[in-house]
Amino acid sequence: MAANPRNGRPYRRLCTAQRALLLPCWWCGKPIAYELTGLAAQRHPLAFTLDHLVPLSRGGDLTDPTNARSAHRRCNSARGNRTDAARQPVRSSRRW
């Protein structure tokens, strides 16, 4: 069985570099709670997660910096594997 590539050094390095940019969520444009780390970040909907412009399920590269985007955990989950061309508001009816 192959190891999980998200546990590898290149992916972790990409996450660290993307997090250091302190960018807003590329999907909704709102600030990300970068101060959340550890278990809190794994569960909090506004925590940072690395999203991919071209979803991995559609051939996107896991460790390509040009495919990496900063996103809220909930935006990334709600987006699923939609591409930017099929962009629709993730939470048009939700309030922050």
C-alpha cells in the first residue's frame, strides 16, 4: 500500500508556504482564521485548508504551487470537485 502523499514533505511545505501568505479564502473572499492550529483547525469551519484550483479528482497536481489556493475548511468541502468554470456561490443563503 502506498503512503498518503499529503503526509509527505513537499505537500507539507506547500501548505506552510500558502499559509504564510495570509490570503483570504479564494472562494468566498472572507478572512481565514489562520490563528487556529492543531485539533481546533481540523474541526473549525473557518480554519485554513489548502484547496486546489483544478481538483485532484480532475487531474490537478497535489504539490503544484500554481494549483494551490487558501480556503476555509467549509468552503473547500462545499465546493467539492467543481472547477472554477462551474463556479457558483458556495453559501449564497448562509450568514457569517
